[in-house]
Amino acid sequence: MNRRMVLYTVGTVIKIEALLMLLPTICALIYKEACVKDFLISIAACLICGFALTIISRPGNKVIYAREGFVIVAISWLALSAFGALPFFISGEIPSYIDAFFETVSGFTTTGASILTDVESMSKGLLFWRSFTHWVGGMGVLVFMMAIVPSLSDRTIHILRAEVPGPIVGKIVPRMKQTTRILYVIYMALTVLMFLFLLVGDMPLFDALVHALGTAGTGGFGIKADSMASYSPYLQWVVTIFMLLFGINFNLYYLLLIKKFKPVFKSGEMWFYLGIVALSTAGITMNIMPIYESFGTSLRHAAFQVSTIITTTGFATDDFNQWPGFSKTILLLLMFIGGCAGSTAGGFKVSRVVILLKNIKRELKKMLHPRSVDVVRFEGKRLDEATISSVNSYLAIYALFFCAIVLLLGLEPFDFETNISAAASCFNNIGPAFGAAGPASSYAMYSPFSKFVLSLAMLFGRLEIYPLILTLSPSTWVKK
């Protein structure tokens, strides 16, 4: 274990967080808010700790292997959340540190679950910081760091694999730094494009900015008590479309840019993802039509909620907690599917679902024809048995962790629907749940212990379990 490189990289991440806090500080200055000094104190704390770590642990060997990559990602995300909570806590707008930590973890992991009961009373600077954490966490702060920091090893593919969600991650161009820069250029371009579409729909400048940041990261922190409900149908449709776009593998956008259209339109994962969206939207639209005045309104609400749940964004145009059981069941199932690999969406991932279904089909065929030799293909490529085994293993550990979270939440005096949907929502980085944690409510009613459990659930879900498990394993730290 290259401990010096781990600590040096974490220190660099904390220093970058200090730079990122300058943007909400400027926002607070523009609106002449008192939280400016709270951001400056937080920035100072980040810089002191960041420089201390990088100076004390300056490495002679900068090589990063797989275990260093996993440990760097896990510790960096914990540090980001711990320091990112300071502005909320120091300002007193979130007086409990565990609540501030929950809110920050929810931001960086792009979950969107909130403990705030009166979000509209918050200062603009802190509202901007909440949504900006979504944007930073959506693509990954370490991916961002790899794009701008020249001193890191080019073997940082291990960091990318540990931080970018999904079972299959690789370079889209030969050099890792080029890959990360391309990904961020695409990410920023889509964010700016959405921001412009929102402005065209007469959304106020600040509202358009925070909603573009929150949608790009598929996070879903709103700045109004009713989330997106009070905005126009045009703005709701814009958000719906861009949520779906940010839930697609970013490698496909790169292929479109270099005019390789064939692999994009042959992407089985993309079509499966869009097919799930279409079928779910159709089913919910028909189910909720008696509630709304027209087919168009029903379609708009159904499409929005399907998009926000499958992409794990978490915005809302209505209280879907009041919808019929059939619609709520569809939304609950979508919580577990999530978006595409290599997107900013959370969840189990469409790619894993496709691989599992294809493997089940192969196993059924083997039962009928034991001597047959069949292979599982994904995106036109033959998958080796190690990849299929890793998907099966992840399903098992995913189920075990989910059950553990539900069991711990069972200590709370809430109904089963509330606890199981809250566990599913936080573990899959979605945000709103059902019951007492529905879109018209918050997670404020949970105890500090449960908020800490749900914070860890969000981190485990965003980092897909393994980085945190390996970091907590003593064997990871043994020198070899």
C-alpha cells in the first residue's frame, strides 16, 4: 500500500474542495449574505488540512495500483463530505453537524435526500453550494482532479474504475487524462445547454443555474418546497428530457462527436433503458389519468417521475405518494434499476440488469441443451466469465447491504413502507421515498443514528460498495 500517495491525493482533493467553495462564496457576496464569512472559514479549514497532508506525505513513488485507487476514492469522498458540511454547520442554518453531514453526503452522492423542512428560507449561497455539490459529485471530483492536476500518475484508470459507476469502465482515448477531459467537456456542454433552455422558458437566472447543476449531476436538490411543481409545463419537460440525457452513458456522446453513429444506435443498454422509460411512462399515465384533468397532464407527470426515479435525480412535479399502488410499485422497481453505466445516474445500473437477463437466458438454454456452447454478448462484445461472475457477485453483496440498511432502519418507529423505500432511495441515490419520507416531506424525522446509517448508505451506493469495504479491510493496508 502506497500510503503516502493515498494521503497526498486526499490532501489534493481537500484543497480542490476549497477552490470549489469559492463559487458559492461569490454567490453569497453577490446577494450580500452573512454566510460569506462561513464559507471563508470553511475554505481556510480545507486549505490548512489539505496543505498539511500534501506537505507531510509528499510521495517519492506516485504509482497508483488498484487498492490505492479504491482507498483514495473512499477516503476522499468521506473527507469531501466532512469538510463540505462545514458551511451549513458554521452558518447555523443547519445547527446539527450530523444533519449537515447528511445533507452534504446527499449532495456529493447526487442523492437529493434532505433534512430541511423549510428550504426556501436558506441563503442563496448555501442553496448554490447544495446544488453545486451535485454537479461536482455527478461525474466525480477525482475525475475532475485527474483532468486538471498534472502531477498525478497516468495509471489513474484505477481511480476512474473505483469512482465512475457501472460494471464496465475503460478509456475512450489512449491517455487517461485525455479521457477525463473529454468526459468533463461533454458534461459541461450539456449543463450549459440545459441552462440556456431553462432561461428560454423564463426561469429566473439563479433558479436556472441551480436546477441545471442539480439535473446534470442527477441529484435533485430543489430550492422550492414543492420542488418543480410550481414551474411551467415547458420547464418540467426540459428537466425531464435532460434527466434522461444525463442518465445515458457519456461514452455514447463522445462517439456521436467523432461521428461513429453505428455503435451508438446499436447500443443495447441505451435502448433497454429507453424502453423501460417508455413502458413505465405508459403504464403510469394510464393508471393516474383519473387523478388529472387531461391525458397531457397525466403524461407529463408520469414521464417526469419515471425519468427522475430511473435516473436517480429526485425532483418532483407532484406528490407521487398519493398515486395508486400500481404506479408506486413501478416507481419503487425503477429505484433499483437506475441509469446506464458511465452516466451520472445511480442505482444498480441498466447494464447489469441486461447482463443478468442474458445470463439467465443462457442458463435456461443450458438446461434444455446441456451440451450447447453459448456466450453472453454485451454491446457487441463477448463477455468473459469473470465479468459475468462479478455482476452476479455485486448483485449478492448489493442485496445483503440493502437488507442490512432496512434492518437498521427498523429500529425507527415508522411503517415498513417508509423504511424500506427510504433505504432503497438513499442506497440507490434517488432522494424522495414513500410514506413519511415522501416528496412532500423530508428525512428530518429520523434519529441521528439513522441519519448516519443513511449517509453511509448513500456513500456505499454512489461508490458501489467495494471502495469502502476494501478501505475498512485490514488486509488492504498490509505492506507487500
